[in-house]
Amino acid sequence: MNLLVKSAAQGREIVRLGAGALEYVGFVAYRLSVGERLPLEAADKELCLVILSGRASVSATHPEHGNFEWQSLGDRQSVFEEKSPHAVYLPAGSQADVLAVSALEIAVCAAPGNPAGGLPPRWLDPATMKRSVRGKGANTRYVCDILPDTEAAHSLLVVEVRTPSGHSSSYPPHKHDRDDLPRESFLEETYYHRVQPSQGFVFQRVYTDDRSLDQAMAVEHNDLVTVPRGYHPVSVPYGYESWYLNVMAGPKRAWQFHNDPQHAWLLDL
């Protein structure tokens, strides 16, 4: 299985995770022109719409909760701005229509939903999203929790991370591929990458303890990396800045990870 999904330089779809690539996680990123519409149907999934850049109006309907409308969401022109994104949560059974108020880039994150869960569609206010700094030294990165496990959802977790030039991220290497709570949870994951300047690249490795899975990839702007299991560190070359959007989901909505014991000593530095 090739874990790297290459992006398209032109067209409506920037990048899409192929059908059946993962059991729990779905992902597609779109680019829309002013006035263009994107119809969405959640069906048995729950969705998190993340406005990457530009502005959008979103109308949604749900058979239990009725109609919702949010006008002109979004206030950043680049994911590298120090601003949290606007986002919309859509539970299973929802239908929605996205209207591009300006040139728009939007990510649609998907995971199994619960039609009987009782959650309504809702706007995720960027002012309420927790922003934090992880790591130290050349392992420092900046995190924004868009839909963390402290916010209501059935299985979906969404977070974005900005990593400075020359730094490492998702490091020391960690994994979450065993259903062994409270020690570790099983979560599939995707990494949607952006690089600034856009001609750059980052490196990502996905590997297991027994090396039955071991892929190292040069990842370019707008590419997607699939993490079905294993450790998944990212390294950013000097001169370029990294941003990625993580989507995680599994049988239980909890994020508990296990550090690679060969590299756990780095936490003591």
C-alpha cells in the first residue's frame, strides 16, 4: 500500500483519500472559485468542514434538528497565519451546501457517525479552539485543536499543527494503533500537508516496530499521507515551514499514544 497520495495542481479537488484506503477516516480537500457551490451529504458519516483559506457560507439541514445557516465564515488567507480556522460540524444524517464567498479552500474530514447520537450541526468558533505549544528546541511546534476529544462528536478528531523551519514534528515518534485503553487507543490518521514556500517539501516516515510497514516519503505541498498504523514522525528542512491537518478516528474516541521506546530518551533532553 502506497501511503502517499499526490495532490492535483488544478481542478476542484486538491487531494482525496481513496475509497477503502482506511476503515474509519475519510478526507478530501477542495478549491472553489467565488460563487461556486459544494453540496455535501453526510449519510452515515459525521463531517468536519475546515475552512483553510477564504470565506464560505454554509447552510445545513438535519431531519431531527432542522435548518442552520452560517454566513461568511473564515478570516484567514493562508493556513500559515496565526489564526484558528472556522469549522462546521455535521452529524450523520445532515445535508449541507457550501457557497464560496471568496476564492475558497476547504477540507472535508469524515468518520463513522451515529444517526441516533442526538448532536445537532454546529459552527466551531475559532475563538474557543485551544492553541498550544508542544516540544522544545528544534522539536517545538504550534497546535490548534479544532475538534478534540473534549468536544462533542461520535468518532472524529481534527487538529492542525504548524512546524517551523528546521524542526521535527510528531516527534519523538509515537503511535496509536492498539485498542488498549487507558495505555493506548486505536486511531487511524491522515496528514494533509502544506509547505511554505510552496515549492518545498517535508519528510515523513511511517513504520511499525517489526518493520512490516516502513515507508519514508518526500511530501510536497498539498499532498496527503495515510497512517493506518505505526509511528509517523515529520521532519521539516531548513528554509521551509510546515503545516498539516490531522484527521483521526477509530472504534473509541480517545487519543492515547505510545512513544517509540528506542527514541523515548529524547523526552529527557
